[in-house]
Amino acid sequence: MKTLACLLSVAIMYVGVMTAQADEAPITVLVAYYSKTGHTEKMAHAVEEGAKEVPGTTVLLKRVEDVNASELFSADALIVGSPVYWSNMAGEVKTFFDNWQFKFGVFPDFKMRDKIGAAFTTGGQAASGKEFTLLSILAAMLGNHMIVVGGGGAFGASATTEGNSPGIDEKEMMTAKELGRRVAEVTHSMHVGKR
């Protein structure tokens, strides 16, 4: 009986600590994506789901063309998704990054500095340029002094949507979910470290 009481006390303390940590350092993760066929949007929902699994995380899911400056600058982390177009991010995603300067006024203050960033992508074929697309998104983040993290894969999550693939499979959805969870965990760690 004493052992059971001890275990129960430890469990209650653990839940209390986890709840207190979540209450002390809430974070916001912005998942911004472009999707023409629905594949990248499906991945975006899995990224959102993964990030929401981390206590104290609020997730804002938006198409890149609908993100405003306030949402971008108030987010603690940003995860961007794009389909592969000619081994690169979609033009709409590039416009989103261009708008940081021309529409949102990110410079000269580097308003995205030290925010966590990550990327995900979908492409038709196995070798359709998914890594180039991920790296082009991450390069835009690095140029804005963001801290980028991988998850789901070396450079982010990706899915093959044509050819022998039946669309986005369960394993690919899990990598997207893993990416969202990892970004939320790293962002929470960064916030705890700033206190």
C-alpha cells in the first residue's frame, strides 16, 4: 500500500510539473502552406496534429497567401509546406517569403531572428526534387536568421504522390506529424532556456 501511495504521489507530481511547464511557456506554431491538388494541405494537417500533441502549443494553420504580418511575427515557430515545382518551392511560397520584406517589413530588424523554422513538401515522383525544395525553404529561413530544425527526414517531411505511390501513405503522414511535434518540442525548449 505504501508503494502504491508513493507511485501515485510521483504520478501526481509529474502531471503537475508538466501542466505547470505548459502553463508557463505557451508557444504558437504557424503552419503555412500552398496546395493546388490537396496533397500538401493533407500533410499540413498532419504537421498541425503533431505540434498540437505537445502541451502548451497553439497551432495556426493557414495557406501562405492568407498569412498576415501580425500572425507571422507573433508566431514562435514557422513550418512551411510546398509542392515541388521544377525542383523548387511553388511560386506562391516564394512570394510568401518575398512578402516578408516587401509587404511585412521584416528588415532591417530581422523580425524572424531566433524563431524556429522547418519545412515539408510533396512531389509527384520519388526523385522529383523534394530535397531541393526543402532546402530552398530552409535557405529562406536561414537568410532571415531563423533557427531551422529537421524532423520526419533529414531536412523535413516529404511525400511522393504519383507513380507507384497511392498518394500520401500512413508512413508519410507520420513523418509530417513527427515534424510538427519536433518543432513544438524544440520551440518549448528554446523558450524555457530564455527564462
